[in-house]
Amino acid sequence: MDHAGVGANLGAQWKLPADLVQAIRYHHFPQQAYHPTDPLPLRQAVFVLHIANQLAKYCFRYADFVEIEQVSG
């Protein structure tokens, strides 16, 4: 299990909204987090979290092998 899975499991235990838990679980793969017919706020939350993750890696690079993923939309 990676940090996305751990974060999603913690979010579920903490009774965070299901949409937020889903966004946490898929923040590396936002296209897998929702269906095109899902509400716009869910799709936006997933991509905001994905972009925030990329910015964190860019700003706080903790190892030479950290890859910054392409942000797609």
C-alpha cells in the first residue's frame, strides 16, 4: 500500500466525505478517480489534489529520483 491508499483509508476512518476519500486515493491518477458524468466539484477536487501533490514534489524535493508527473486535464 502506498501513501495514497493509507491516506484514503485514514480519511474513511475519520469519516471524511466519500468524494474527498476518492480524491485522496487517486491523486496520482486523477482520470481513474471519477466518471465523466460525476459532479463537477468531484472532478475539480481530484485535479486540485493532483496539482497540489505535484507542487509539493516540485517545491520540497526530498530525493533526486522524485519524478514530477505530467498534469493532464
